[in-house]
Amino acid sequence: REKVEMTKEQRALMKAIVDAYNRHQIPQDVAKKLLQEQYSAEENFLLLTEMATSQVQVLVEFTKNIPGFLSLDREDQIALLKGSTVEAMFLRSAQVFSRKMPNGHTVVLEERIRKSGIPDEFMTPMFNFYKSIGELHMVQEEQAILTAITILMPDRPYVKDHQAVERLQETMLNVLRKLCVLQHPQEQQYFARLLGRLTELRTLSHYHAEMLTSWKMNDHKFTPLLCEIWDVQ
Ligand SMILES: CCOC(=O)c1ccc(NC(=O)c2c3c(nn2-c2ccccc2)CCN(S(=O)(=O)c2cccs2)C3)cc1
């Protein structure tokens, strides 16, 4: 098989994306809170709202650092962000969840999330997704570029200049394809499996939209940022 090499530009692009991706993690104190004291369902829900809100803020910063994103049409930038926050959050959650946490922690974290007032029919697909991402053992470069690919999805609602987004996404896909060959030489279809997870992500975001409605019904409060980005009245 031909020797797969990344060009200088591709290595520079990857470094820019990974640096931006690593610049923010869940604030340690919040993650610790999630792991430590006993909480009621309401407090757990509030904690997840807090975490999801900080995740959205971090996602906006990350997105602004994706080379080429700020030269897209302004309204298309907003459309891409609004269309991808849920998927990007679940992708990031899966990575946080499956990170080499001391095993007890993952169990406790799972317990907290299960006791946060999120309906069961949403829990199962969500934890299946967290586990299916964990099984891939993605390196951080793959995680960061896969998140950029999720954000640069040309077929999000209200995107006008389809082509411009497609060109940016294609650049990322080319980097990811080479990265998968270099990082997982034994697994021929690793790249295809990664992209398959994006399909699973879409299903999760449909569940999420339904859950928002039911949370709304049960008078669950969200932060102004989450209401804005998730179109919750
Ligand atoms: C500063 C950078 O921030 C991060 O890196 C970051 C990463 C992940 C998360 N994730 C979460 O907040 C989160 C959520 C869920 N799980 N989960 C989670 C947290 C930790 C590990 C694994 C998963 C399910 C429900 N949603 S929700 O938005 O539908 C919601 C339901 C109720 C109110 S908000 C949120 C946050 C920040």
C-alpha cells in the first residue's frame, strides 16, 4: 500500500484544531461536583445544564479557531453553530465519559446523569453512544477533527453557501482519513467506523429535541444561552 503522509499544511491545520480543542475542558470543579456529593434529581439536572452551557460557550470559541470558519458568511456561521451544538456536546460528553477516568468515577458519573430527570428512553441511546465512542479509543487529534467535521456539516438547516462549507469539511475529512490510517494501521475501516458514529449522533440529536419539549412541559429551566441555541421559548 502507498505510504500515507500528511502534507505540511495538513499537519499545521491539525495542530491548530487540536490546540483549540484542548484549550477548554469541563471546569474541574464542576466535573468534581458531578462526581462527589449526593445530589437530588433537580440539582443533577442543574449541574448538567451548567455543564452544557459552559460546553456551548467553549464550542463557540473552538469553532472560531477552525481555519476558514470566520471567512464563511456570518449567517452561515450561526446556522452551523446552532445546528451542531447538540451533536458536538454529545460527542464531547462521550469523550469525557470514556476518558481514562478511574473506573469508579465513570460509574458514579453514569449514576449522576441517570438521576438527573432525563427520561429513560433518552438514556439508553445516549449511554450506548458513549460506550460505542469509548470502544473506538480515538486519539485526541481524531476527537478534535471529528468535532470540526460535525460542525462543518453543509446540510444544516438555513445554510446558504453549501459549497463553501463543503470545501472546509472536505479538507478536514482528508486530514482525518490520513490520521486514521496512521493511528490505526491494523483497522482498514477505522475511518468509516468513525464517520458511522456521526450518523448515531444525528439520531441522538433528534431524541434531544423531543426531550427538550418534555423538559419544557415539566417546567425544567434552562439558561438563556441554551434557550437561544436550542430554540427553547
Ligand atoms: C467546558 C467544556 O465543557 C465540556 O467539555 C463539557 C463536556 C460534556 C458536557 N456534558 C454534559 O453536560 C452532559 C449532558 C448529558 N450528559 N453529559 C455528560 C457530562 C459529563 C460526562 C458525560 C456526559 C446529558 C444531557 N445533556 S443535556 O444538554 O441534554 C441537558 C440535560 C439537562 C440539562 S442540560 C447534558 C458538558 C460540558
